[in-house]
Amino acid sequence: MKTLWGSSKKVEDESFQELEYYLRTVLKPVEPRADFVSDLGARLAGAPYTKQRLPVRLQYALLAAAGLISSLIIVITGIRATLTLLGAMGLMRHIKGQM
């Protein structure tokens, strides 16, 4: 793999190995506290996390509300586009009548 400066993958691998060695020498692993480990173990062994869902009626109500709002936006956009088009046509007739 070539980079912008033309170095090859072998050079990149060597630089990654140097970086890895440097990080191993600088960073020292930390032992977690015993109470943290026991608490984590208890949480992981406990009941699994379940995502709570909204009631079905509320889901349908929100879906209906979103549909109505979307429809209203589409209708308003259509009306604005029609008025803009009619205004442009009237302006063109006005300009054509002055010629």
C-alpha cells in the first residue's frame, strides 16, 4: 500500500511496531479494584438488559400524528408551489403586455 509520500506497507508495519513497543514501555497496566470486579461480575450475571417498548396504542398514535403532520406539510408545500407558479405566470403576462 502506497501513501502520499510513497512509503510501502513494510515501512508502515515497522513504524506501528515501534509505536506498539513505545506504548508498552510507557503505559503500565492497572489492576482493577476488587469491589469493582465483584460488582461488575454481579451486574453481568444478573438479569439481562431489556429495551422497554412503548405501548402499541401509543406507537400507532405517534405514527398517525407523524402521518398527519407530513401530509399537512406536503399540502402546504403544494399550495405554495402553485401560488408561486401562478405569480410567475402573472408576472410574465404583465411583462409581455408592456412590450
